[in-house]
Amino acid sequence: MRYTLFPSKESLQAFGAELERRFRAGTAVSELLCARAAFMDALLAGSFRRCLGAAADKACLVAVGGYGRRELHPYSDIDLLVLVPDHVPPRLESALSALFAALWDIGLKPGHSVRTVAQCEEEAIKDQTVVTNLMDARWIFGDRALFAAMQARIGPDRIWPSPAFFKAKLEEQAARYRKYHDTAYKLEPNLKEGPGGLRDIQTIAWVVKRHFPTATLHELVAQGCLSEDEYQELEQARNMLWRIRFALHLLAGRAEERILFDYQRPLAQALGYAGQGNAPVEAFMQDYFRTVQSVQRLSEMLLQLLEETLCPDFNAEPEILDAHFQVVNQHLEIRHPNVFADYPLGLLEVFLHLNRHPELKGLRAHTVRAIRQNLHRIDQNFRNDPRACRIFLEILRGPSGVTQQLRRMNRYGVLGAYLPEFAPIVGRMQYDLFHAYTVDEHVLFVVRNLRRLGQAEFRHELPLASDVFALVAKPELLYLAGLYHDIGKGRGGDHSVVGEQLVREFCRRHGLAEHDTRLVCWLVRHHLLMSLTAQRKDLSDPEVIREFACQVGSEERLNYLYLLTVADIRGTHPTLWNAWRDSLLRELYLATRDRLRYGLEAPDAAARAAETQRDTRALLLRLGLDAATVERVFAHFSAAYFLRGQPEECAWQALAIAQTPEHALPLVLLRPQNRRGSAEVFVYMRDRDAIFAQTAALLEQLGLTVLAARLETTQDGYVVNSFLVLERDGQPILDLSRQYQIVTRLQRCLKDPRPSCFAIERRPNRRLRHFSIPTQVHFYPDAKHGRTMLELIAADRPGLLARVGEVFERFRLRLHEARIATLGNRAEDIFFLTDCQGQPLTCEESRTALAQALAEAIA
């Protein structure tokens, strides 16, 4: 060993630069990791010898953890153990302090511990993570006898025998998976700790090392646990994850293990992915997700085989199911190696057996291997076989475990083989902030959500949806629509139209009745219809309900569409579903159901407004207002005010107005929860410029998400504005001190019309800057109400609504209503406008100028 006696920051930096150059030149990462470990060995051995002098021979410097395995990425921790004799001389103790201080001075910052051999054993007995760390120990310099003694004291013949160690590692892995919600397919994954990441490969290596006298995974081939092809697959997966991790450390300049959006584009570029737009990053991430799927599959298989080897209570007595399958130790397995060659339909039937026997834990490892080796038998003749079609439909119709079997089929490659249209979405990410999972994972989450609606233990989550689910005659059609609703992603064109074509082919191949085929195709084609209607249109408008009911056409379709929409939103992003969206969909469902039951003719708007006004008047009189006061307040309002509101909402606002003298304005109230599950911020004051912009800016500063706004200017010059809001995490505003803060801050702000009072201070979300969404402005006539509807599509950012409001003020426009929808990083907002004379915006030149001003204001 060649010692580096005088290490410096410069020598570390020079070596790091050389490694980076070699990496970019294409050198294998495994070679670079060993080179960095060797460099550190020489540096640390020299420093150890220099600082300790003659005492160096009485201690032992040991590499542990990843450094011990020679897996040192550019910013990986350098974990060290110094083994010392039972009685540490004072000079040795002070020399070690000097050593670590010197290492910190040159920027190395190693993690270190100083222990005797007995202390190592004591700590290892208490904690399997300690013994795991020590299992990777590697001698660097010093007393080899101490190192050999430590290895002997932590061996499986003394502590943590391999069965106990294996069980502890399984529990550790399960806890780690729960931390990542049992999915590897989040769009900012952790490549080290997440499911299918490097830690899974290390777990296999540790278990193997604890049981077999070897330090290499190739021993699994000799032991019959892995085929040579599977070993090569695992090696390729590890090499790819290593290459990504090496590049990620270089980009981040630190030990970053999360593939954040900040790094995904530059990572794709550094790893050689080319193309236009999002194509390189999406191709890179799809390769990553398919790699971790491979690791998960091999890990599952290997750990099961090792469990059979290590656990003495394993019961190998088979229970025969039929000519092809049997049960061993609560796992299903093939009865002989050639089952799938002799009976290819077994590749589907194996999952049907698991569906019919929910007590089974899964498939035995060699059966999984046989499935993978026989996937080529699922060809076009197989897919067209009526027996295969019947088996697949039976799986979908199973009373339990449908989602679990679909997940297994996807993990083992069967789903993509049987449904070739499914294969392109496996591991496919959508490069935005709206979709939290890969397309295949999202689709399977949707199916899972649909399944839960039919299970009594989950009824408390969505009572109405669970009741509607009971009305569905064929749940398998719902699951099929869920499976296909996004299957057209990435193929070009409208994915709903593509999905409709693909699911029609499926239905015909599987012999579904014409009525069922039409229903599934319609659901896939229109799976976004209900969410768009609920979030972007005025549900208090009878014409909106009538138009939606006409599009749906029947109560049967409405039931299926409602359930699919709920499951889709809940499976898109963990934070997307909230009480607001729940209430919107519920309101639209119930109103449409009534319209379909009792006739599509919409009630007269004037009669509806008169009815609401009458009911509101009755409520106010019961609350103690005299008739003259009620009429005085009602004189403010137009018929549109009563048409859009419910009697309880109108009465709440009217009562507050009646009880507030002029000198106490502006009036600001907050109702913590209205009928749609959101809080309502109510503002009543004399009309003046910039009220909307000022209010929107302060709500933004207060950390609130604006969902919708209704703005009424009374006939005598007052504004009656309602903002529906939630906390930024989607929760209602229940804390009394928080409610007081919002009301008092807004009231104080609205008393001061200066622009400086509504400047935006919140910092933009880290993720937003990575997504380029061109601003789009579209104008549509709202002839029924004599207004213009402006649709704004833009990248979400702090202060967006306030800036939009300022532009409207500059153009002297009157804003009557706003519906706000933020989908991840994409804002899709709708504003209903007139000019200052109350007329719609018809001048093309003015529209163009307005669109340009909006684009500039929010750039």
C-alpha cells in the first residue's frame, strides 16, 4: 500500500475531478467506486500512521458500511471504526483526536467510532444494524489481530444466527417500504432506500453473507437460488442504479439520494438520453422505474428462497390443487418444471388460483422464475384463446384480491404480455406535479380505490360512493374502465380517444355484450367529463346540470362515471382529494341523478331565484329581522345573487350585512365549513379599485388556497364577495386563532387600498421552476348571463390570482366570478368578466391586448 502522508483539500479535489472526468468518459462506475475506496485507504492509512506513530500498531483502522464494501460514491459517508485494546493509553486517545481533527480540516468529515472488541460485540448484540455495519468491515491499517478478534466475536456462531438476522432484515425492509408507502413509483424516488433501490440489493447481500461463507452475490447461483441470467439481471440493475447515484452526487455536490425534479433533466442528459421536450427525462425515468421493478421482483423471489433455507419450521408437505398446481407452506407453486410449456394457460390461471384462495401468501420463487421464463408463450394466439379471455375476466370478477393479482401480474410481466397496450405505460412517468405516480401505478391505484368502495371496512371513507357502488350491476366493467382510462398516455393525440379504441378491441376480443362494450368505451372516452364539469362550471346553474345530464344520458352511466371519477382523483396524487372536491362531485352527482329521474327540462331561472329569495326571507324573519330590514338588504341584490346561492348561504350574508353599520365596514367574516367542505371568506364593503387583487394577494400570503370566488357588485355600489378557501394542505380552517388571524388581517388590509399592502412575499415552490407551461388565454361567450368567460392556463406561482386581478383593474373590467383549479404545477382558472359598462368583451383588439398583458404579468 502506498501511503499519502500529507493529504490536503487540494489533493482530495484533484482526485474528485479526475473521477468525474473518467465517469463522463464512460468508465464503469464499479471501477470508479473501487478507485475512490483505494485512494481513501491510502490517505487514511498514511494519516493514521503519521498521527499515531508507534501507537498505530496497537490499534486498528477499519472501514465499515458502504466504505467497507468499497462502494464509495463521490459524496458517500466515509464510516470508520478504530479498534483499540481494552485499556487505551492516554497518548493513543489524544492521537486519535488529532487524527479526526486533521481529517475534518481537509474537508473529509468521516463518521467514526472508537471501540474495543468487547464493545463491538455488546453493541452488535443490541442492534442488528450495528452487526450489519460490522459485517461489511474491512481492515485498512494496524493490528490485524484486533480485527480478526472483532470478526470472530460478531460471527453468526456467537450472535445473530442467520435465521434471526434474516427475520430482522425482513422486518427492517417492511418498515422501510411502509415509509415509502409501499411503492417505488413516486416521481421523486429515493434510489437508495425506496422499494427496489440499492438497499434491497444490499439486504440480499447481507443475508447471503450471514449464511453462506461468501462475500459475493454470485454464490446465489451456486446455491441454486438464482439462475445465471437472473444474476446478470441483478448485476445490470445494480450497475444502473450505481451510475445514476454517481451522477446524482456530482450534480448535487452532496450525498443526495433522491431523484428530485431539480436533477432529473440534467441526469438524463448526463446519462446520454437525447430527444426533444420531455422525451429524454421521461425515457430516463421509465428506465429507472423498470430497473427498480426488476430489483423488487428478484428481491421478493430471493428472500423467499432464503426463508425456505433459513427457517427450520418451513413445511414442505404439498397440498394438491389440480393437475398443474399445488400449495406448499401457504404458497402456490407449479407441480413440475414444464407446467407452463405443457399448459400455457397456466400463466393466467395461476393468478386465478391466488384470487380464489385469499389465504395464500403468494407464489413460490421457482414458480415466479418459471413465469418469467415462459412469458414468450403469451403470444397473439394465446391472447385470442377464448379460455384465456375467460380466465382474465374471472380474475376481474373475483370477490377479493383483484388489485393484488393485477399488481403481481404487472410485477412479473404477465399483464404487459397479455395486454400489449399496457406494456408502454409500465414505469412511464408524466413530467409534471399533478401526477404523483407512474401511469401503470396510477392505473392500479385507481382499480384499488374502486375495489375499496365495495368493501364494508372502508365505507366510512366515502359513504355516498360506497352506496352507489352497491347499485353497480357489473363491477368488473368499472375495473376495466379504470385499467384502460389512461392507457393511451404517451401515444400521441387525445389519450381518452386512444384509450376508447384500445378498450373496444379488448371488449370484442373478450366477447363482452354490446351494451357492456358501449358502457366501458363511453367511460374511458369521457372519464374526465365529471371532474371538469364539477371543478370548472357553476353547479348552481340549472342549465349546467341539464347539459351534463344530457351528456351522461342515463343513471347507470352516471353511477359508473361518478365512481370512476372519485377513484381517479384519489389515485392521482395523495393531496388532490379533499372535502372540496368530494362535495363538488357529490353535488353534481345528486343534482344530475334527480334531473335524470324527473326529467331533463331545466327549471326556470327566474322561478328558481324567486324561490331562493322567498326561503331566505323566511329564514331571516325567523332569526328576528323585521320585514323592512330584510327588504332593505334585499334591495342590494340582483336575481343572479339568489340564483347562485342556497337560502342558508344568502341568509348568513344578509344577516351580517343588516347588523353591520356603515362605519364598521369593511365587513369580513369567515365560515369554517360550508356545504362544499371549504371555508368561506365573506367580504362586504364599498366598491373601489383592486378589491379582488388585494384580497387574493393576502389570502395567498396567509397560506390559503383559493378554490372559487363569487363577486357581486350591488346596485347601490357595494361589493358582496365570497372566496371559498382551504389551507394549502387541503384541510379546512378549524383553529379559532387561525380564523381570527385571517379575518383581522384581511379587514385591516382592505381598509388600506395602497398597492404595497398586497405585495406577494411567499417564495415559489422549489419544484415549479422545472416545468415550463406556456401561458394560454382563451375567450368564450357566456351569452346566457351576458358575460365573457376567460380561461387562463399557466404555470402556478405565488401571487398568480393577485396579478391577474391587477390586470383586470388596469383594463377596467368587472370580475363576476372566478373558478380556480390548480393541478400540480398547472393553473387552469376561469373568470367571468364584463367591461365597466356591464357588457361582454367583444372587441378582438381589446381581447388580444388583455391576453398579452396577462402573459406579461404572470411571466
